[in-house]
Amino acid sequence: MNYSDYTIYIPLDPQYYGSICTPVEAENIARALASLVADRYPGIYTVLTPANQPPCSRAVSGPDPETVSEIANWVSDNWWTCLPFANNNN
């Protein structure tokens, strides 16, 4: 399936990822998440939203509510794998 009718908005705001996250870390996390989502949902349009932009009312948009929920739930379950410490064995 091609997900070109769907968009995900990924925040660049460091506070979104935690109180000690730096702007550079936030950008790295957001880009990693965009890549992860694009691999899982080919064709999806990813938008990295600047820190100074108000949050979107919905993180995922598209024509089919069930697919929107599926994508949002998958991201909710998997976004943490993009954190710098997620793959750290310490």
C-alpha cells in the first residue's frame, strides 16, 4: 500500500522529547522517527514542525480514519526507539 495521502507532523521542540533534550538531539530524534515512519508507511509525507510552531491538533492526517489511527498508534508504540539511549546496552 502507498500512504501518499497521509501526513505525519513530527515536532522539533526539545521539550517534546524530555526536559534534558537539546535542540540537536531533538532534531536527530525527529529525523530518525521520520525515517522509521517512512520505512513502515511508504509514501507518507513527513513534516518536521519547528519548535516555535504551535502543536498540531492531530499528529497524523489522511482520508481514512482507521488508517490514521493505525499510524498514530504504531508511532505511539515505537517512537522511543529513536531516542539516543534506546539502543544502548548500558
